[in-house]
Amino acid sequence: MQDTWGKSSYSGHNGNCVEARQLDAVQVRDSQDPDGPVVSVTAGAWDRFLARVKAGGTERLTGI
């Protein structure tokens, strides 16, 4: 990840996606509202989140 905003290669072209970047933490925002709120999480929490999504465990993403 880098210091510029980027979208997943899996994102469609319908505009319904998020963008992420990494500075001191991983930041996530709504791609349709680039001046809106940004969620920041630690790199470790982001890695655990991605691992759960890849494993299909999206039904309960608490405590990550």
C-alpha cells in the first residue's frame, strides 16, 4: 500500500467502492465522497480484516 489513494483491482466501474492508502495507519474512504470522513486502522487490523474477507468470513467482522 502507498501514500496515494487506490482502489482494488476487483472494484467495478459503477462508483460503489472504497479507496485505501497507508501512511502511519491504513486509511479508508468512500470513493464517491473524497472529502468526506476517513476511517483509520492499524496495519495489523487491516491485515486481519483482509484475511477474514478473503476467507469468506464477512458475516461478523467485530473485534478485528
